Amino acid sequence: MDLKLKDKRALVSGSSRGLGYAAALVLAKEGCKVAINGRDEAKIKSVADRLSKETGTRVIGLAGDVGLLDIPEKLIQQTVDAFGGLDILITNAGGPPSGSIDSLNEAAWQKGIDLCLMAHVRLIKAALPYLRKSTAASILTITSYSVKQPIANLLLSNSIRSATIGLTKTLALELGKEGIRVNSILPGWTETERVAELMTARATANSTTVEEETHKQSEQSPLGRLGQPEEFANAAVFLVSPAASYITGVMLSVDGGMYKGTM
């Protein structure tokens, strides 16, 4: 299938590693010009160079923490300056720390809100003037299947990401008449660096091994394993592509069936 992504212009935030990186890689392989983002300037420039060489497509690296007030607008402007416009925005950010209602203080909640809700809001708000000029405008927020089925000890993520789902659905309804599609992917447990960190924390807390904790988590999926980043990326890139032109307002679980509900 031709996804019709050649020469489209995309920004993927939080993409120096993990799910964001996987999405950027597939976009570039499809011929899309891609701006990637991470907090470490040297690292994100190195990752961009590697992606450019691997895919033969223009990839630029933009440094900045999307959880900070002024960074989202700067990232959008840098992308537009480099590519002459914007067609695709994938909003992604690292997850907030684990913890309980007793262990998480006010500062942790505020930081989680900035990272897991306001980063999406600020990126989208800054991007809209340029997306309105595109003939194939698409926004994809990356959240978590925890918005449907809370994950133990991830109170911040469970709570705040649900607000991003409300944002996504509302914007899909409001922006559809302008030809701008807005969807979200709710990934489950996928073999990324963040998940490896969470498995390490579980192993320490439970006096087990990372392998044992990963096996226990894998058993919760009907497929009996964790996902691979490219499996997430394939779904993400399809959703933002013109090939999915009649799909908007969708909250797609890419979780190997770990969510047990019917809705």
C-alpha cells in the first residue's frame, strides 16, 4: 500500500529513543521529511544523522524538553523553518515517574501535567496555523492503554494521560471541518528503554530479576509477549498518513490484547 507520505513534513516529539524514534524511522523510510526531538542536543543530532543515512531522507534533530513552557512553540517554528511547512504532528513525551498518592508531592503532579498533558496542548496549538495550510494535516497523540485499564503504581500516567484523550477526541470533533484529523495511540507494554527501566524497578521492589518481571508482564497479553517498537510504529504511521484519510477521533490500542475491556 502506498501511504502517500513522500515529501510530507513531520515533527515527532520525544523521539530520540523508544516509540517516538520507531515512528520517526518508519516515517523517514516512507519518504517523509522528519524533525525529531530530544532533550540532549548531542544525542538528538547524532540520532538524526543516523536516520538520514539509513533512510536517505532528510531528518533533523531538535533539542528541547517539551515539558517546558516555551519549548513546544520553538520546535514547531524550527520544523517549519527547515521544511517550509508542516503536515504531520506526533506528540510524544517520556512517561512520568511511578508512585502512589502518598509518595507523589505537588511538584511531581505539576511536572506530570506539563509533560503528559500540556506538552500536547502547546505543540498542537503552535502547529495549527501551519497544519491549516496543509492538504494532508494529521495529529497523533501518544498516550497509553492505562487510560482504559490503570497500571499499578503509575498513578500520574493513569490520571493525566486520560486528560490527553479528552483533548484528542474534542479536537477531532472541532478540527474535522478544517480537514485536520486527530487520533491517539494507546500503546501497551513494548520493549523500549522506559519499559526496561520499569521492569528493573519492579525487580528491585520484588527481589526478583528483570527477566522474571518481563515474563510476568508478557503473560498478561493473549499473544504472550511484549510488543516491538516497529509494531507500534507501523500503526502510528498508517494513522497519520493520507491512506487513513477517513479515520479521526480514534483511540487505537496497540497492546497485544492486554486491555481486557470490550470498548
